Amino acid sequence: MYAIMKYITACLIFSAVCHTHAQENDTVKVKVLKEVTIKGSPSKNLENDISLPISVADKLFLQENFKGNLMQALEHKAGVQSMDIGAGFAKPVIRGMGFNRVAVVETGIKQEGQQWGVDHGLEIDAFKVGQVTVLKGPSSLLFGSDAMGGVLDIIPEPAPLENQCYGDVTFFGKSVNETVAGSIMLGVKHNAWHIRMRLSEQHYGDLRIPADTVTYLTQRLPIHKRRLKNTAGMERSMSLISNYNKGRYSANVTLDNNFQKAGFFAGAHGIPDASSISDDMDSRNISLPLSSVNHLKIATEHRIALNNISLKWNGGLQYNRRKEMSLFHTHYGNQTAPTDNPDLELDFSLITLNSSLKAEWRTNEKWKHTTGHDLQYQSNKIAGYSFLLPEFKRITTGILYTVSFKYDDNITLNGGIRADYGNIKASEYLDSHLEEYLNDHKYAQEVINAYKWRSYPVNRDFMDFSGSLGLIWQAAENHLIKVNTGRSFRLPSANELASNGVHHGAFRHEQGDPSLVSENGWQTDIAYYLEHDAITLSVSPFFSWFDNYIYLKPTGEWSILPHAGQVYRYCNTDAVFAGSETELGVEFLRKVTYRVSGEYVYAHNKSERTPMSFSPPAVMRNRIIYRLGNISLNIELQSIATQYRVSKNEDITKGSNLIHIGANVNAKQFYIALSVYNLLDTKYYNHLSFYRKTEIPEPGRNIQILVKIPFKSRL
């Protein structure tokens, strides 16, 4: 903390120096011109260039819906859902697809962590995000594997146009878990150079829920003072970006480091006992079991524009270190605690190297071509007294070509093709403790030989391709129609091929299958947009068919591991995803805006003839916004349908109606937002929540405030 205080103090001193320097030269006559507003929408230009349905969350949208993490703000966009992990973290779901099927791209580099895990969130500072472009639908053509379900493209705030010192100080708090958070940003723009740094920190306590008990394996567990013990946590982020832009050349280098630490509620990690859930009289301490993750990312981008061609290269290095700590325990009886760090249960250290080169050129005003090459290398090391996933190395590479033909001012056709190659090597793992356990229990030697190898060596090569054809048709002045159809793919991940152990955070023995093949499928998207005076409308139906969809199947087999229960094995299946999003906005008297949005996803496992697990329920949002100058007031009714379409071992989740209200003031000197979520303190459940299995309801009434104070001084 002392180092943080020194850093903040240095930032404030630097800001004061910049401000003083800007005021020194009083011999120069300054003439203030009238402000000129240039109307334009980068997101609108993007809509007219890409045939996939897209949704843009700009800076104002993110501020108005800020909840402390990025995904809980983006879930206000139709088609985007948040898979919550306690109170502080969440992972993205687009149209019912999540985990390794949604790519998160920042500064041109895919964010790589252990995103396959149910209890792993995004390691991204929500305070620094300037805009998010959501690509809904198959994006393997542009981004390769892991983009089969869509993409979140995170864009930082742009550099200012004029030379200046600038920055902002942000404060954030919410009542449901007593969050206290702050962020400070400082930047300098001088001619071709721009540098910006940000430091953010959040601390929160145990989560409040509107329930006195929860259920674990039919056992009722008391919740003292309606607070989930050991769900407190913290997040600390630092980012630095440097830009150079002159003439035909531009470059940037970014450095990000994000650290998260949070406790696991004992009822959602392993088997709880009375002492582990009893009140410890401290709502802000983080005790065992807990998880921590540190994500370091260094990325660079270089662009050069020649006569008829532009070149772009992105490179990145990422280091993701995740630990799960739990008081040493053994299911074998013969395993002794390690002498070094005895409570380290699981430890994953993932290194990722990225390179992406793209060239874009025009042969004339009608034809635009793009070609590119992507390369990624990953290496994962493991440690800890438990075993879930072996060490592995993974390399993927792909080449792509896309073309766009502008037939006339109203019709644009585009298409492309991409080929990818991947190789994954997973190490073998011999479990000597399990071997001794099986010997002690008089298992046959052939059984012992089969099970003592928790992981056999895997060396698999994969090749696949993707392609798409699209149409963008400006049918009339206010009517836009987009159609896109294509083939997408996803290479199996390491856990799907080689995992074999008890995942305590998910209550199951997870087992990979080395014989899995790549996921692939055909997907069709249609989007219609209307903008006429005070009315905006968008409708986006979609349909997807997969013949090798990978999912975690309950096998009905009893695990030979002690205290493990049923085996869940990764399998290929045929699957169908279909649905639609609809958004309507109507403006009255230039002061009142009514917005309604709805989304529905139908996800079906063709082989098992059951719904897919983690299928989001239908949701509708009705919001009324009243604006008066810089002040706006809003009230929203969020209606969540009952999710009857559940997979095996999933519970039906009842629907609910929630009311949210908010007010904000957006002035030049400050921005203040006051919000109350779940105004009526309604007890409800999130079907996608990490805590759903234990019947832990979502937070009750939550009051939160966001205050942002910008400052700048001309150079």
C-alpha cells in the first residue's frame, strides 16, 4: 500500500507540474474560439462495413451501467450475458456461448488466461475501457479459434487531439458488499507522442443475499447475517500506454498488470462443515479457500500506410498465473503435506506469445482486399498438491483472405476464407498417491495400471478452415439489412483433451478425451436496422448448426477417485443454437426516451435430445429515460423468464421481475451516477451463476455511486 501511495502522490505532483508549466507563458495571447461540434459515429461506420450483427457499448453507456466489472455492464446489451462468479468477477456469454467460444480482444491481442474454468473471470480493469464492440456470431474468419461464438473487442480511450496534460480521478462504491474502489489516470499529449497511465483498486466485503439458508447436496446451510462468509476480495490494476503517430506511421506499446484475489464461499468449494460457514465476525477478511490470479500483458501495434496498401502488425506477451489455495487435505490417507507452500492446491502458469500481421489494399474504389497471418504459442506449467490438468504446450497458426465489393452506394458484398493449423502436446502425469491408495484397497493390477496414469501423453495435430459470405444492403435511406452465412471452427482446448481430476470449485470429477475432434458448424445471421426520426429498431435472428460441439457430459460412471462422485467427460455432439435479439427506441418531445429490448436463445443437444447446459433464459428490458440538460433519470423493468429448458443435473430457474432506477449528471467538470439495482429487494436466481448449484440467490437491493472528475491543462 505504501508503494501505491507513493505512485498516486507522484501522479498528482506530475499533474500539478504540468498545470503550472501550462500557465507560465503568459506573454502569448490566447484567443478562445467557439466550440464546434462535428457529428459522426464511428460505430455507425463499422455497422456499414461488417455483415455480422454488432453492438457498440460506448464510453457513456459503460459509465451509465458501470457495476465494478466489465461483463456486468455489457449484459445490458441484448444478446450478451454475464456468467457471474461471486460478487467481483464475471465471464462473457454471447448468445448462449461462453468459455473458449468467445474471444476477448484488447489492443489487437486476444486475452489469454484459464478462461475454460467455470470459476475464472476476465482479468481486465473496467475503469480503463473506452469502448467495446460486440461481434455476435461466427468470427473465426477474423480471429481464428476461440471466436466461434463472438468477440468482445475492447478499445481504449483515444488520445486527445491537442497538446495537453489531462487525467481523471474516479470513485466507486456499492452497498451490497461494501465495495470501495478508486482509479486515477494521468496522460500527456505532445505533438506526435502520447503517454497515459492508470492505477485502479477495488476492495469489497462478504456478499449480502436475501436468504437465511442455502442448500448443498440437500443439506441446509445457515447464512449468518445474510452474508456469504469468505466472499470478500480485491482487485488491483496498473496500465501504461505509449503512442507515436506521425505521417504514415503510427505505433503503440501497452503494459497491463491485473491482480485479483477472492475467497470461495465454503458451500461452493469442496464439502463444507459447520466451522467453515460459521460467522468469523469479519466481513472483509479473505481466508482459505481462496483464489488469486495475476495477468501481465505487454502488447504492441505498428501501422504504416503506403500508396494503396496499409500494413498492421500486432505482437504480445502474456503471463497468467492462477492459484487456488485450500487448507491441505488428502483423500488418500497416505499423502503428506508439502514442505513448501503446503496449502497450494492448484497452480497454473500460462505464457502466451502472439503475432498478427495484416495487409489491406484497394484495387479501385469498389474492391478492398485483406490478407493476414496469425501465430500463437502457449506453454502451461502446473504445481500444487492436487491434480486437474497436465502441463501442455500449444501452437496455432492461420492465414486468411477477405474481400469486399461495393456494388453501388447501397449494396456491399463481402466474403473470405481462412485456414488454421494447431498442435497441442500435453505431458503424462503419474499419481503415485492414487497408485498406493488403490493397492491398499486391493484393486486388481490392471485397474491400478489404468488409473495411476492421470494423464497420458497427448500429441495432436489439427487443421480446419472457416469462411463466410455477407451482404450489406441499404434498402432505403433509413433501412439497413445485413445477411451473413459462414462456417466456423474451434480447436479443442487442453482441458477438453487431457484434464482428469476433481474440480472442487465445480463439484465434479472432470475428464478429458484425447480423441476429440475440432468443433465446426454452419451459422446464418440476419440483421435489420431502422432509423427514422425519433424511432430506432433492430432485429437480429440467427441459426447455428454444429456437428462436433464439445460439452461436458455426466457419464453415470462412479469415479475411482475417493470423494469424487460421478465422472463428467468431455464429448462431441450435434448441437443447434437459434434465437433472436430485438431492440426498439422511441424518443418523445426530445426529453423522454423509451427503450425496450428482448433476447431469446434456443440451445439443443441433438445427440442427447436435451437442452444444452448453461443456456440463458429469455430476458426483456423496458427502460424510460428522462433528460433535462446535463441531468438524466431512468427507471427500468427487467423481466427474466423461467428457464425450463435445462440439461441433466441442472435445476430449473424461476423467472423474476426486477426494478432498477438511476440518475446521473454529466457535466464538463464532473460525472456523477447514482443507481439502485433490485429496488424491491427481490429474491431471484441467475441461471448462469457459479453459485446457482447451491441455491444461492443473487444480491438483494444494491445502492451504488460513481463519481468521475476529469481535469486537463493545455501545453
